[in-house]
Amino acid sequence: MTTWPPPLADLKADMKVPGEGDDPRLQACLDAAATFVEAIRSDVDYRPNPLPDAKVPTPDLALGTIRLAARWFTRRRSPEALVDMAELGSARIPSFDPDIDRLLGIGRFRGPVFA
């Protein structure tokens, strides 16, 4: 079973962040990403002891949460959604990442939902 929510150490390893200087900001982004994923993927049982036959967090869901937190952490440096590319000028950062959406199973990668 995958650890939920993903630990800060996994986020730091994925981002290759040394030291502890950014830990509070990284943890805030990770907590926000986990809360977002829990809200958007309410079909998953996130409790430590899930019910039998319930969907549980998968490695894809955990990695998607980590990548979403990393994106939000990096995004704070570009509030106008632009990134400076030196002599190439600036480029717009898209508002979504299809790879993260695919890992999380959200957006256009979400299966049919019946109400």
C-alpha cells in the first residue's frame, strides 16, 4: 500500500532539494496538493485502514501529488505565469500539466462519473 499523504522526503528527493531551508514552504505545498487530491478524487479511501474492496491511493496518485506540489512550489516564482528564458525572451506557463492530470486521473483523464 502507498503511504498517504506522501512524505516531505519524497517531494524533496523528486525535486532534488538539498538541506532543510525550504522545508516549511515545501510542506505547505505538499499539504495543499494532498488536500486538493483528496477533494478531487473522493472515490479513493485515504484512511490508514481502508474499507475492504475500497480504492486506495496508488503509486501514480502519490507521484502525481508530489509533482503537483513541486509545480505549485516552483510556480510561486512566476506569479504572472511567465518564465524568463534569457536571450530567448519569456514564455507562458500553461495552467495545467497533462502528465500530472494523467497521474492523478483528473481532467480529461478522469473516467466517466455517474451521479
